Amino acid sequence: MSQFLNEKSRIVFWVLTAWLVLLTSVYSEKILSKSESKTKPIFPEINVYAISNRLTDSHEYSQLNDRLSRFVKRWEVTGATFCITRNGRLIYARSFGWADKEDSLPLEPYHVMRVASVSKLITATAVFKLIESGKLDLGDKVFGKEGILNQPQFLGYKDKRVEDITILNLLNHSGGWTTRWGDHMFIGDVISKELGKELPLSADDYIVFALSKPLHFQPGSRSSYCNIGYVILQRVIEAISGMDYESYVKAEIFEPLNIHDAHISNNWDSLRFENEVRYYEVPEADSIMAFDGSIRKVPRARGGNDVHVLGAAGGWVISPLSLTRFALAIDGKKSFPDILSAKSIESMRNTFNGQFHPLGWRWVHGDGTLWRSGSMAGTSALVVCQPDGYTFTFVANHSPWKGARFPYIVDRYLKRIFPRYIEPLPQKHFFLRK
């Protein structure tokens, strides 16, 4: 009898031990799953089409609507959208003017528009996604036989200092190029003649041309704003990820954010995306030869400039709503989940005591305000993330005569009207609309 009880006790012991091991394993998997979801958060999907002008038609928005409408008309902007968030909540989104003047289509917040150099902020984020995955480092060399871009077409550089260019240099515009003789990305006709190649040119053609000339300064010695560095970063992203640039950005940035209306722009008006606006310039704007040489004179915004090849430097189209969502995901604030680590976000703000440009951002002000503008023919854009919890997004399908200075005018105007017309806004959350 005693022997039987001892044997029974051993069986119970081993059964209980097995259950304990199983429960521990299940619990560990749940903990790991929660940990992984924190490192790669899933952002809720929003219905951008539910966020229309009608949401701000009520009297509580009338004063701000009137002010912004007057501003848009005063500057003769064809169409413009303003989005305002506070502590991660979209409290205002309204468009003024036309998405398509020829077809009398009013502009709505969900219409997609080119954002010009705001694209650089997207590209910088993509670079840091690669850094966080351990595939890239800010100090990695880009050119030369040991560089990332060591393909034969990139080895015929004229200036040996090219071998010193790092990922950081490209991000903060310290690669050695200036726009002293013009912006590489807007002199395609000149470059095609020098390279003996027919239009349209590829991104590689622009890079090869830049490498065929002496650098204007030693890489890493100072910053000089220039588009070519970000076009090179596009090729770096492709080389490291094994994907084309647009696909990588969509997969690693926009899909996790549930953003589905962002694309690299096409050049011709006839190839606009679904819900994409038409683009307008001032009446006195000169026409130029088409980007592909097929037509002698076209508007810059409708086939003159090669916006598609600008790509990582200035080629994205996106709705102001989605652009706002993206900005909230890289601002470092706890009110909206970030898609990058705190370390990466801080690195993007680094100006090395004001000696260099920040990474992706255009400016980082002394109070911590993050500022990014974009301007080219047919486009004016602005993203401002303030330390007080407010974020402002402005995108227009028109380039006023002030050109690249216009986003600064928009910023000053919003600051001026803030206390009386923006601060009292109702604290609704339009991103929650279904």
C-alpha cells in the first residue's frame, strides 16, 4: 500500500511539473509578444475620406475659417489645406480653394498633393529604420571601392574627397556640394548634353554628373543645402534594403502607420493618382522644355520638372491628413506613438551646436520647434511640430510668387492668429472619424 502511494505521488508530481512548464512557456510567449508589439506598434487605420470640410462648417470654426480663407485669397493660392493637432489629436482640418480649377472641383483634406522637400523628412526616417535594424550606420562611407555605392558607374569620380562622404554627410547636407552653379536636379538639359545621354535622365545619371565635378568643400566641414545628397540616399536605401526606394518606405513607414495614399509623383498631369490635385503656378511663370524632351514648352509643374526622379529629395505625394499623421510619429512626444526610437528621433534633431543642418528637418529652433518646408513649381508645404503639443501642416497646389519664402510667411501668420483663433478651438479628435 505504501509503495502504491509513493508511485502515485511521483505521477502527480511529474504531471504538475509538466503543467507548470507549459504554463510558463505560454506566459513567456505572451510577454514576448507584448514586448515585440511595443517595438513595432500597430497604428489604427483611419478613414481619410470621413475627414472633409463639412466637419469644420459649424459656427465654432467660423472665425478661423474666415481668417485662413482670407489669407489664401490674399496670396492668390489656388488651393491649400491646413491641419492642426494638439497632443496627438487632430482638432482641425480644412481646405480652401480648388483641387482642380478647370473642372471646378473643390479641395478637401483627403486630396493628395506633392510636398516637395518635405520628402526629405520621409527619406531621413527611412535611413534611420535601416540604422535601427543594424544594416546601416551614420558613419558608413558611400563611395569608393569599399563604399556602399561601389558599382562601376560610381567609381569614375573626379575628386578623391568623395571617398570621405558618409551617410551623415548626406543627411545634413555636408557632402561637399552646393548650388553655386545651379541645383543638379533642375538642369537636366545641361546634364544630358554633357553626358551625351538623351532625356529623360535617371537618378544614376544625376549622381554620375555630380561625381564628375570637383566638390565645393571638404565633406563634413559645413552644411550647404542641396538636393543631390538625398537622391544619393535613395540609391543607398535601395542598395542596403534590396528593395526599390518607394516600396521600402511604404513597407517600413507608411504601412505600419496605416497610410495608403502616399506615392512617388508622376510628372504629367494626365498621370495623376486617384484624388491627386492639379498644380498651378503664377500667371507670369515661364514654360520650359518637358523633362523628357518631348515638348518644347510646358509648365514646370505639369511636365517641365522631373519630380519623379527627385524621389527621395522631393518627389512624394500624400494627403495633408496622412502627412500630419507621419509627422506625429516622428516628433518624440508621448501623445502619439513614434515609429522610430527616441535615440533616432534625437539624432535627427542634432545640429552639432548649430554648425550643421538637422537630419531631414529644415530647422530645429532653440525652443525645440521642429520645422520642415517644401517648395517648387506648383507646390508649397510646411510641417511645424511645437514643444507645446501643437503641430501644424500646410500644403498647397500652387506656388505663389514668393516661392521658397512662402512657407515662412504661412508660419508667421499662424503664429500671429494663434492666441485668438487657434487656441480656443474645440478639442475634438477628427482622426477617430469612421
